[in-house]
Amino acid sequence: MTVAVVILLDGVLYAAVLFLVAAGLTLVYGVMRILNIAHGSLYALGAYAGTSLVLVYLKTGGPAPLMYLALLAGAVVAGAIAGPLVERLLLRPIYGREEVVQLLVTYSLFLILEDVMKLLWGVDPYYVAKPYAFLGTVTIAGVRYAWYQLLLIAVALATGVLVSLAIRGTRLGRMIVAVTADREISATLGINVGRVYTLAFTAGAILAGLGGALVAPLISVAPGISVEAIVLAFAVVVIGGLGSLEGAALGALIVGITRAAAVQLFPEIELATVYLIMVAVLLFRPRGLFGEWETRRI
Amino acid sequence: MRGGKALPLVAAAVFGAAPLVLPGWVTFLLTLAVAKSVMVLAIALLLRGGLVSFGHGMFFAAGAYTVGMAMKWGGMREAVVLTFLGVLAAAAAAALLGLLIARYRGIFFAMLNMAISMVVYAVLLKLYWVTGGTDGIGIRTPTILGVMPERESLRLVMYYFTLVMTLPAFYAVHRFWTSPLGFALRAVRDNEVRVEYMGTSVARVIYAAYVLSGALGGLAGILTGFSVGHIVPDLAYWTTSGEFVFVAVLGGPASIPGPLVGSIAFEFLKSYAYKYAAFTWQMTLGVTMLAIILFMPGGLWTIYEGLARQGRQWRLSWKRTG
């Protein structure tokens, strides 16, 4: 019983973070048809920026609850700066190029960002437990959980709902949907496709950063977290279907709960279980659970 | 293609004579570069079919660890047998994974390879009672055709062993590249659907290329393991695969000598740069790769090809006037 509760709660917790990262990845892919390998680095960037800002804020000695704002602000600022820069300078020249070129370019960016973060923050891990410890704990079915963990799940849920509402309800959201469906026709209808690209990429970067910043108090922020994030986020979007937000949510839940179960039951093959599921999904639904079939053009 | 016949002979002569005039440490670096160039060749092979793998380090590790385990647990010492065994194991791994991976292109191909190689890395790390975990496995000096190399000449022997083992790999890729299968692979990059309309199975073409590239990766891992004398799980880590992709792009994937040239340039660059730029090493790779992709898509080998073309033109004009 206890194990089941642990698996479920831990799983949903993993899923919450994974969803934020994967939602950004899938949004960017949906709009520009580029799989951003550097997406994990944007997640790490958010984690570093959020952590640093909280540390700076705690030194000033302001009221403690405001540190959550600092955490979020760090992520948003990091994404809002890195997003447009990367899109304008690096991705714009390669739209419409071969897929392998696009992959190599985002891979180069991934390599570059890895070292940029090492230069800015060093190689020693960062811990900031204050946001985690501040809220205290709660006992659910005999297992102690931190309120922060539950808060994290709530924030991820709210973000997901907000993003999907924004895409459905706002003018910009509809423009994003239009560009996703057909770039050229959107351009003829007077949509500034370039701007939509920049905005969508920035939104994706901010989502990744949020995921990083929110999980930062639970982990040690160190080099290496970006590759883990991109590899897992990729599994999530592949299971859910590239380009689908609902798919990202479902994929995150599947991966999160599987991983939690594996950690409890077979810790040796934790990572492998996620990929076994991914392989199983790909064998039966090669485009993922919510993926759309693309027509092949001659 | 004219003049291309002399090139392999010249290359063989240069590589055969190199250690006789070069200092020992250069020979060692050259051994590493030649060994790893087989891996780069494997990446380049796929690149020419429009596929990029960010996880080929797993075949590198598969070859190296097969040899390591056969030595540690099976007590085998014979290099030729071990090499054969390792290549077979890597090819078998590629044949199995290929069943799944050869169905995918582009993003899926790249990332599935990366994902599976990270799983291999994790397994090598966690099964420490078999693989030695982070400590890895020490590769003892092997016997070559039953002869134990002398301690003083070990470096030289390993160099020639690597060179001899590399030749069939380059020849195999050359043959593959000029075979109908190789032409089909090139066509797949341009337009997959049209290839299928011609009656060729695209899946089979990619599968064949994948298994060949896996076997090559295994060979590279074995040879590297022999010359370094120690293998670690990092061989399957994404940075290892990333460096190979970088070298393939650097040397130029569109030619057979490209990977070799790139690999040698890279190994020497690395031995210097690592000392001065340990923190900015990945960044240097990334920036250089970006510059090459955007400004010199053919890689280093295009410099030679450009010079050769100019040389031919110069000879022609000289003949005409003379």
C-alpha cells in the first residue's frame, strides 16, 4: 500500500516537471518542425538562474515567501533572454534546410550551452533547499511529503491548463495553431510567421526554464542535468506524439509513473524501463499516442 | 576521380613509414586517431544517407567491452580472435537494434540512438560487479597471432596492428559505397519515396548501412581499447558520440579519406586544447561545428579537393602552352 502511494505520488511529481519541459519541446517542434536538442540546456539554464536568484534574494534578507517569486523570475528571465537570441541568430538561417543540418546545429548549440553554463556557474553542484524546507511536510497515507512537492504539481497543472487555454483562446494562440498547420498559407493570410516563430520558441524556452527552476530545490543543480532532461523529455514527446500538448501530458504521466515504479522496484534498470515503454509505443503507434500521420511527399 | 588510384598507395606508404621517423608520443596519438577514424567512417557512412546518430558510442562500447569481458572473464589474450569476437558482437547488437531504429529517419533516428546509448551507459555503470562500474576494465597487452609483443616495441606493434585492422574497414566502406546498395543510400538522402518507386527497399538499405556502421563502431572501440589499455562506461556516454559526429563533420563525410584526415586533425588538436581549454572544450567543438556546417559543408577534405582541382587546371594550362 505504502509503496503504491509512493509510486503514484513520486510518479506524478516526476511527471509534473517532465510535462513542463516536454510541453516546451513539443510546442517548438509543432511550430517550427525543429527538434531542439539544446532544450535540455534551456532547462538547466532555468535551474541555474532560478537557484542563483533565490540565493541572491535570501542574502538580502527579504520576506521568505517572496523567494518563490525569485525562483520563477529567474526561469522566466533566462528563457526570455536565451529564447529570442537563439531563434533569431541560430535557427533562422536554417529553416527549410535538411533535417540532419538542423539537428547538427541544435546539437552544436547544446555543446556550446553546456560550457557557457560551466563558465557562468562552475562545475560544483548548487543546492538551495530553503524553498523546499520552508513549507514543511504533510503525511499522506503514512508517507511524509513536502508541501513544496505538492505545490510543484499544482503549478505544473496550472501551467498546462493556462498554455492550452492560451493556445485555444487568444489571438496569438490561434496564430500559433495556424502556423503549425500550414506555414505558407498563414503567411499569405497576413500572419507574421517570423514573429510567431520567435514567440513560440521563447515560450518553449520559458517552459523548459520553469521546469528546471521548479525542480531545482529538490535536486543538486550540476552539469549533466541537461542531457538527462532532453533524453527523458524526448521519450515523453515520442510516447505522446511530437507536436501534441495533450500527448506531452499523457507521455509525462506514463514516463513519470514508470520511472517512480522502477526506482522502487528495480532501481538498476530505472532508465531502461522508460525506453522499453517508448519502444513498445513506437512499435504499435510509430507516431506516438496523439501523433498525426504525415503524408509523404514525392 | 582520376588520380584517385594512386592516393590509397601513397597513403599506405606514408602511414607505413610514419612511426619510423616520428617520436613515440606522436605514434601513440596516430594510433588513436587511426583507430577512431573507423568510428568516424561509420558516422560518415550514415551521414551520407542523410542520417545522423548521436549514440554510436554504444557500438564503440559494445566492441570494447566484449573484448574487455572476454579478457577478464574468459581469460583470452589473442588480439586477432578478440577483435573478430568484438566486431561480431557489435554487429549483432546493431543487427538487433537496427530492426527498430532502421525504421526511423531524421530526429527519431538521431534521438533513439542517443537514448539507447544512454541506457547502455547506465547499464555499464550500474552492473559494476561485471563491468567494473566507473573504474572500467583494464585491457592487458594481447598476444598477436600467438606472439607476445616486446615491451619496448609495444607501441610500434600496436600501431601496425591498428593500421592493418583498419585497412579492411576502409576497403569495406569503399566497396559498399560503390555498390548498388551504396548508390541507393545516397538516393535515399535525396528522395526516399522515389527510391521505393524504383523497387528498392529503403528499409533494407538503411538496415544494411546501420549494421555495417555498428560493426565499424565496434572495431574502432576494440582498437582504441587495445591502444589505451583501459575502457570505461564513458565510451557510451553522449559526449563520446558527439565528438565522433563532430569529427565526421570536420573531416568531411562525403569522401573516404575525410574521416581519417578529420580524426588525425582532431586527435592532435585535442591533445593540445584539452590542457588549455578544459572548461571550454565542448564550446570550442560546438562553435567550430557551427562554422563548418554554415560555411564549409564539405569539411576539411574539400580543401584538399579544391587544391587538387587547381593543380589539375594548372597542369592542363601548362600542357596547353607547352
